[in-house]
Amino acid sequence: MLGIAALSPTYTLHSETFMMRAFIQNLPKAELHVHLEGTLEPELSFALATRNGVKLDHDTPEALIAAYDFHDLPSFLKIYYKAMEVLLTEQDFFDMSWAYLKKTREQNVLYCEMFFDPQAHTGRGVAFDTVIQGIHRAQVQAASELGVESQLVMCFLRELSAESAMQTLLASLSYKEWIVGVGLDSEEKNNPPIKFAEVFARARSEGYRLTMHCDVNQLNTLLHIRQCLDDIRVDRIDHGINSLEDPAICAEIARRGLGLTVCPVSNRFVVQNLTGEEIRKMMALGMKATINSDDPAYFRAYMNENLFALAEEAGFEQAEIAQLVRNSFDVAWLSDERRQHYLDLLDRRLG
Ligand code: ADE
Ligand code: ZN
């Protein structure tokens, strides 16, 4: 486990901030909402572009970062899909996944559920097998060499047809042992959960767990959350901040013990704040809010930077941070035995 020395440059920090960062660093943590393609760092993009002979629109990683101009979901997705064109071979998917899993080890994130977007690759002529073999190899290596456990959640792109999602679901069945659940991401406008009702019903019958994005401040967001609860009967909701606008929805989420994978720094790009008050309200209402990084290479914040931001900018106390971390293990798609293992580690760390 990394200690205080791993935090740099610590000597410039106020001592309370330093103590809080050490507390966060040393907590064993879980991440439940991270898009693997959203972990593609600019430096790796350039290395893969060179290896694969792909021409990027920018000349340096710094110029690429300077061009990150997102303020809503569509402006983000445009950059996100363009950047992933460098991912072509099994080794590329391995390298991207391995880099993320090494980062989680550095941050003491011991367990992660990672999204991947197969249609964003099969649509460019990259085979499903190429994508999943590369990711899976990194997962196996991370478990044995880093002690980081991870599971895969396959997302469907919601602007594509339900037929395309169903084809992807059927293609995934040969790799069922490697996938714990399915999700729904990408362009939410005019692409409600109900469009994929049949696909998700089939996914459930195949044994997959179900989640869907209800991104912050989307058109018809309350209708989308309702459909997630009543029609799809999801096991979790990704984001779901706007559920706070409807007390009946909040009560239902709390009653079912559904996890909400909130992404504070990601939210800040859309609503200009970390949604710290909303996270506090969820906790006060007994809703299982968890903290996640979403697309850390783009939002320039992994798990710990999200928690540092909540502490330093929204005044979260140690007990609140610990509760959020506990919620992640509570709602993770783990066996009872593995869940208890992580909760015991957390309790031991908290003393
Ligand atoms: N795909 C990658 N990141 C996403 C996000 N934050 N929302 C919806 N789809 C995504
Ligand atoms: Zn997301």
C-alpha cells in the first residue's frame, strides 16, 4: 500500500489538506463508473498513433489537451470518439487497460467495474474479439501482478439502434464469463431507456447485471430515470443526480438500495459545480451514492482527485468520504464473500 510519501508535492499543502489527502489515498477504494476508452491518456494516444501509423489532429499531447473543449455531453462525445481511432490492435486495448489498472493500484483503488464500448470499435472495423481479448489480458495481469480485481461492464451506444445493441449482446455471449453486466451510454437526447427494453430483458435472462446512464441535466431525465426503475428494472443507475427533483423517485431508489454512480469532476464540466450538495442530499435520503471518475483522462481526475475535490472544494469530512467509499463496496457486483473482504479491509483502515 502506498503511504504518505506517495503524495506529491505534499510539502506545499496546508497540513489539514495534507492529512485529508493521506486519509483518502490510504483508504481501500472501489470504482464503479469508468469508461476504459475514457482512460486513454494523450501521451498513450500519441504512442499508439505512431505505432499504428494514424495521423492525429494535433502535434503534441499538450496541444491535444488544450483542445479539450467540452461543456456538455455532445461536445465531449465528439472528442472522445475521434480520439479512440488510434485503438486498433489487441495490444492497444491491453496497453490502455493496463495503464488504467496501474493507476488504480497507485491510488489504492482495489476493485473496479469498467465500462467498454464495443460498438465504437466494431463500427470502425475492429473485431469484438480484439477489443475484449486485450482488455481481459490486462485484467488477468492486474489481478496477479498488482492485486487489483476488476470486472467488465459492456455498454451499448444509445444513439445506435436497438438491433445493433442486440447484435452486440449476442456477440458478447461467447465471452459471458468475462462480463458481469451491461450498461447504456453515449448520446441520451431522444434515446430513452425504453428503446432498449428488449435488449436489457435478454441481457438479464443471460445473467448480466443491468445499469444505465441518466446523465446530469438531460432532456426528459426524470422520465428516463422512471423507465430505468419501472420498465428496465436496473440494478444500478449511472449518474442519476436529477432523481433529487422527484421525492417519490428518491424514496424508491433508497427502498431498493440502488447504487448511484456519481462523477463529481465530470459533472463540473456540465453544471459548473461538483454537485457536492446533491451528493450530501442523496446520502441524507438513504440513497447509495458512490464517487467515480467517468472519463479520467479527459476530465483530468482519477478517483482520488475526485475525492480530493469533494474534500477541498465542497468541505466533505472524513466520515462522509468513508461512507461514500463504503457505499461503493456495498453496491458493487461482487460475491458476498468478496464484498465482505473489502469491507473488512476498509474497517481495518478506519480503525
Ligand atoms: N461515454 C463515455 N463517457 C460518457 C459519459 N460521461 N456519458 C455518456 N456516455 C459516455
Ligand atoms: Zn459515464
